[in-house]
Amino acid sequence: MDAETIISVLQTRVIGREILCLDTVDSTNRYARELAEHGAAEGVVVLAEEQTRGRGRLDRTWHSPPGLGLWFSLILRPPIAPAAAPGLSLLTGLAVAKAIESQLHITADLKWPNDCLLYDKKTAGILIDLAAEAKSVRFIVVGIGINVRLLTDDFPPELRETATSLAVAAGHSVDRETILAAVLTEFETDYFRFLAEGLTPTIGPYTRRCGLIGCQVDILAGRKTIRGTAVRIDPSGALVLVANGQEHVLMAGEVTRVRKTGTI
């Protein structure tokens, strides 16, 4: 991919005005974090053709083969409290979903807190790395992985039932530069609104795409599994779960089971 080509079609003021294109890197988040520690400006994007140690949540590996996806990280320096940073995961997921919908005209769903799904299979994931003092954020690295050109056989066998790509879902080849430019453009609009108004404008559009709402779910929060009904996303970005008549407000967790009908 070519940085100048991507930048030429971007409709942004800050995000993606500088893009570093790498052939191979262990992790774009690690590389971007190192740049941020040395003063890299807000909006810098680190983009790789391949990650050899791509990271997902909970220290999982993100399958990042060469030339088949978008593996990239954004450097942000928002003037927010550390407690507000998790909301960026929802905001980023929404930007990815809207970009996919605008370019491919297929419906993208969101799985709280950080996955984007097409036809109930994972297509994109988000990883937030935070560097902060007690009351202020030094910088945030937002890692995004989008499966773009992978076909079924390109996934490891253990992922073929749960993961998909834009090309598989759309039924045709997809241009990576076009998708990246759309994601960065959507992200910048929502990011500056977030800085001005908080997460509230994100909650409605996110909730409409969140397939968990109204479902009965199991969520692993720390070492405890909570079983109940997901009822809403609150203004902080937390998932509100009703279990045994009580509300549980979860800022983080791993959804391990979803039942859309019946009882668990």
C-alpha cells in the first residue's frame, strides 16, 4: 500500500495526514507506542503489510498474513481523563462499521466491546493501549485489524467457523486503500465529536448495531462469569446486564455465550 495514495483521498484534517507504511512488523501497536513515547504527533498512522506478533485482546494473537488485511494503529493525544479512554473502543468500532457499510453496502454489526461482525462472524477487532498519569492521558494507541482479502483457506482451521473477511462477505475483491481511507475519515469525525460532547452521540448508533442488546449472554468479567440479559449500553460505554433482577454495569468483559431466544 502507498501512503501518498491513501492520503490523497482522505477527507481528514489530522488523522492519517502522516502514514508510515511497513512491510513487516511484530506489532503495529508496539511500533506506534514507541513512536508516541518519542513525541510522535496525534493522528500518525502505522500501517503494516504483515504482523508477525499481532495482538488481540487478552493477549491473544491476531492472524495478520501479508497483503490480505488492514493492520494499523493510530496515535492519539486526547485531553481526557483516563476513565474516558475505554469509550474510544466503541467509537472506533462504530467508525469501522460505518466505513464498511458505506463502501460495501452490507450491514456491519458490533459485538461489545471491540469487535465488528459480518453475518455473525468476526471481521475486525480493536485494541486500545493507554499511557496515562493519575488524572490525564499522555497518549493512546488505537490498534485496528480488518480482514479484507482473506479467503476461507487463509484463516487457520480454528478460526474458519468464527471469522470472515470483507471479500468473503461482499462476494468480490475489496480495495484496501479505499477501506482504510473510509475508516480514518469516519473515525476523525466521531473522534472530534467525542472530544467536544463525550461518548453520548456514539451510544445510539452503536446500540443499533450491537447484536447483544436484548440477548441472554454469559460474560466473563475478571474471574467471574455473569449470566443475564444485555439491556443497554450506558453513556460511559459500559454494558448493562440484568441478572436475577439486578443490574450489573460492566466496563470490560469477554462475551462467551449469546442466546437470542429462549432461556439459558
